[in-house]
Amino acid sequence: MVQIPEGQKFVLKLEDLVIHDRENSYAKLLDFLHIEDEEMMRNFFDNEMLAEKLHANRWRRDFSNPDEIKKRFEQAVGVGFTGR
């Protein structure tokens, strides 16, 4: 598997973006991507990226084999995944 250099990858937990640290996470993402905050993007973030629309850990509940899903995800991205 190809290693991504540190300066070229960005790890962002969905829960941070949506619940715990919304504005800071959003700003860090924009900065990493070198893009400006645009009205359409901001509206989507403010109106769609909401805690009540987040299905945290749904993959653990809705799949009969969550361990297999986790294993395949880890193989695809090449890192450990806590799911928390």
C-alpha cells in the first residue's frame, strides 16, 4: 500500500465536524484543501451537517457482520480504525 506523506493527508472525525468541534474542524478542512468558504458550501454545512442527521456507529448496528466491515475498511485505507 502507498504511504501518504504527512503534509498531504488530513484526518478528520465526522463527529468532530458535526458535533464536537464544528467551526474549528470546518476551518481546518478548508485550510487543508486551500479553498475559501463559499456561501453554498457554508449553507450545506449549516443546514445538512447536523448532529440529528449523523448516523454515528450505524455500521455497527445495521450490518450483521460489523467486524468484517471494519476489517475491509482498514484494509482499504491502510490504517487502524476505532469507530469511536
